[in-house]
Amino acid sequence: MTAFLFSVDIEEPWEGSPAESGGAGPVADLVERYLDFLRKHGAKATFFVVGEVARRQPELVRALTDEGHEIGCHSDQHVPLDLLGRAAFREDTVRNLEALHEAGAGSVQGYRAPSFSLTERTRWAYEVLADLGFRYSSSVLPAANPLYGWRAFGRRPRAVEGGLWEIPVTILPFPLPPVPFGGGVYFRALPRWLVRLGLHAGRGTDQPVVGYFHPYDIDVGQQRVAFPGFSRRSAFNRLMYRNRHRVFDRLEMVARSGFEFEPFGPYAKSLRTAEAEADG
């Protein structure tokens, strides 16, 4: 079966979410819904956790670790890389690691940049990540995007600085629009037939489909306020709320399409092993 690399980016809620005031649908409850789905399919996933969440809810990190899921870094305060700079990025990532370790995460090998903000301009981040002991990143959207994108990176995973591997998110095949159909708002908002087409194309390659989700992707109780970064883009902002109630239905479609849900770590290890054998 083809792998669908399943990840959830655990971030702090924002204005308008019931989670913001501790009401119905807090982050832990939303994550539990993902866990219920994964248990149903006997699957594990990677949870990229923001440091602030780990400090406020260490029991959530411990619960994920106890169930055998992989824990990765998602920055300490969810600030895009271009707003940090190299020195501040290193400090932010160290704080993220410390928070995860204190919460009981154990070994942390994977990193995801906030908003996929690792681009050509911020590729200095790879040297920092490698120096801190990371083995892989999944931080690149290899296409144009309203926020961040690195079109020239290419669609395939590849080794970057310091022996680190970058696993970019999967985008629709040419000549379709180059959008990441396997995760987030695209997974929800694209027509169902287009997501199915992307999955069908993915089964015909030697690469997994990279999926990414957030607690807010299934937060149907959130009030409709301006999403961060889209306050002046009403059309994009509306899309951020579209079809949240259909995420699990579409994930079931992924399973029926012949995919197996897997975490990122084992796949990243297979990439390093294949590279070593080729160099051998």
C-alpha cells in the first residue's frame, strides 16, 4: 500500500475558537478526535507541537507519546521564519525542544516551520536544524502560495544542508493547479473529485502523499473571525472555514483509496538508509 504521511500541527487556538476560553472543543478534545480516527485504523501519526502548547498542556504530549505517536517541533511561538532571522530562529527552536523534552517527548527528530515558511530566503534554517540534531524537516510547500512557497525546491524529498532531509508537502500533478491537496484547507476546500485525482496520481509514484492537519481544521464551533494573515483577504478567509465537518469523511476516502496512514520518522529513516546504501 502507498503511504499517506499523517501529521497534525498542534498550535494555540486563536480568537473566535471555543478553545480560546477553555469552552467546548479545546485543543486536547480536538486532538482526541484525530486520535480516535487513528485508533480506528490502527495507525500512528506525527504531531508537530508548538512549545507554548507543550508548556501549557504537557499531559497532551505525554498522552501522544504513550500511544506511540511521533512528536516533532513546530516552533516555540509559531512565528514564521522570515520574521525571526537566524539567531532568533535557533533560540526559538531550542525553547521548543526544551518544552517537548520536559513534557516527556523523548527523541525529537522532525521539524515543521510555521505556515510552511521555509523558503529560498530562509534556507539558512537547515544548517541550524542539522546542528541541533534534527534528521528531517517537512516545511516546504513547493509551489506559489498566498503566504509562503518555494516553487524551485521541487516535488521530491531530498537531502539538504548537514545531512538533513526535506520532505515537501505533496502537490497536484501537472497540468493541474500546484496545490497541496493532501492537507489543511486544500484538503477540505478542493472539490472531492480533485482530491481523489491527486490520490490516484500519488498511488502511481514511489513517494508517499504528505498530509497535514490542525485542530482548527475540525473545529466546527469556531466563530467566523479573520484568520491570521488573511484579515484583508476575505475570499481566502472564507475558505479557512470551509468543510470542516467533512475532514474525517475525506480521510476515510484516503483509506479506501488504498493508502496506509504512517508517521514521518520511519519514512525519513528509509531515505537516509537509501542514501547511505547508494553512497556505499
